[in-house]
Amino acid sequence: MTIRKAKFVKSMSAFGEFPGQGLPEIAMVGKSNVGKSSLINNMAGNSHLARTSSEPGKTRLVNLYLINEAFFLVDLPGYGFAKAPKQEKQKWAEMIEGYLKGSGYLKRVFQLVDIRHAPTEDDQLMVEYLRHYDIPFTVVATKADKLSKAQRGRSVPVICRTLGVQPWEVIVHSSKDGTGRDRLLQLIGEETGCGEQEQA
Ligand SMILES: Nc1nc2c(ncn2[C@@H]2O[C@H](COP(=O)(O)OP(=O)(O)OP(=O)(O)O)[C@@H](O)[C@H]2O)c(=O)[nH]1
Ligand SMILES: [Mg+2]
């Protein structure tokens, strides 16, 4: 599919503020600084759409981006940011869980992990949570531009073992060089029902 139009719609601090619009939603989860907001920008082909930062803890609200007037990409705060005040971390966790449990239109979650590191305990807990609530998810191993092909080949099995997924289920991605972008767009197209429409 092709993303022709992407616009920021709303920030919310709790799920109830946006009950959905009957359009499919795809959400990004992952550690602070893993590249969730960058992935949305990479999908949209607009590096200024979602705010990113080299400092963890940039996204502090649930941000909704309307794509092609047809579905939402949802940017969530990160977890596992050790330096954030406890209260703030609690608030982010509630926002993430509130959205994931509350949205009636969530089709799939992209679970981002940094391809350079073994998934953390928080990543494992997040994946357990998604399984528990039967929320479909795809593991995206991002920042792939930071590794050679051979190094990637060694990292992916570690990610698979730690999170209990198969290698063909993991999408290797880079927001810097666009690796994996087509695969992600295809998946988004399938999940939102927008893929075929584009090809017609
Ligand atoms: N080299 C490289 N850097 C990336 C990639 N994706 C993100 N980054 C960088 O990683 C940093 C964090 O990116 P963000 O997109 O803000 O991360 P985030 O997960 O939204 O972070 P929080 O909002 O704090 O949870 C920024 O400096 C990005 O430029 C990537 O694929 N490759
Ligand atoms: Mg962010």
C-alpha cells in the first residue's frame, strides 16, 4: 500500500478521551527510545510528523495519526525508562494498558525491539500481556542500519528465543534506510483492508 496522506489528529492522556471512529488502528509499543515515533514517520514518509528525540521519554501521551483518511497509526509512550520519575512511569504504563485494553478497533500491535540487544524483561512482559489479551502483534527488530547483515543474522534468533516467536514473523526494520518498510506497509494494508484498494 501507499501512504498518500498522514496527519496528526489527537493526543490523549487516557483511553476514554478517544473512543475510536470506527476505523482500524495499529499501535506501536516498545522501550523508550527504541524508535516507535520514527517508525511512524518512516511509514508516512514524513520525518516531521511524530516528534522524536535521542533522549528517551519523548512521547508522553497516546498520539493518533490518521492515514489516508482510512486508519490510525497510534504512537504510545515507551516503557522501561529507568530514569523517569516513578509516578510518571506509572502514568505511562496506565496509558499504554488503558489504550491496548480499551480500543475496540486495534487490529495489530507492532512490538518494537532494538535489533542490537536481547529483548529486556519489560519486552517479555509486554509480549506476555499481548498474548494474554489476545492482541495480535508483530515483532519489529528496528535500527537494523546499525548492524551488518551477518550481525543481524545472529541477533534475530536471540530475539525469537526470548520472545517466543518464529524468525519469519520478525520484521527487520530501519527508519534510517527504509529496510523492511515495504513489508510493514504490506502488513498494515492487510490489517486495515487498505492494501488491495491501493492496487486496484
Ligand atoms: N540509526 C537509527 N536510529 C534510529 C532508528 N529509529 C529511531 N532511531 C533514533 O532513535 C532515537 C529514538 O527514536 P524515537 O522514534 O524518538 O523513539 P521512541 O521509541 O518513540 O522513544 P520514546 O518516545 O521516548 O518512547 C532517535 O534519535 C532516532 O533518530 C533507526 O531505525 N536507525
Ligand atoms: Mg516516541
